[in-house]
Amino acid sequence: MKKSDIAAVILIASVSALIAWFSANAVIGEPKQSALKVKTAHTISATVDKPDDRVFNSEAINPTVERSIGKSANSLPFN
């Protein structure tokens, strides 16, 4: 390579680096130096509130029990 080729490569690389630097600063921007307010955490107590009687009562439907409507046409579909 000639000296002029090396100089051209260095010039192109430095111009590309400057363009990348300014475009990154335009897109990302600088972090704000303003003060932030942070919410404080409250202590966790060992007491538990009583659940709502409309949802948790003795007459409620148990979703863990299998329910079926009608008869299945095929009791063993994959055998």
C-alpha cells in the first residue's frame, strides 16, 4: 500500500468514528443528573387478613376437581 492509501484509510476510519459517536449521542443521549425520588419499602407483618367470604366459602366450586359434561365418544383416543 502507498502512503496515500494508508492516509485515506485513517481519514475514513476517523470520520466514520466521529459520525458513529455523534449519532450514538443523538440516539441514546446523556444521562440526566436530576435527583430521583425512591419509594421506601414497608415492613412485612406476620398477620394475614381474612379472605373475602364471597370467594372463599364452603359452597364455592372447587376448580381442582375434574368436571365433565356429557359422555365422551372415545374414552381412549390415543391407544
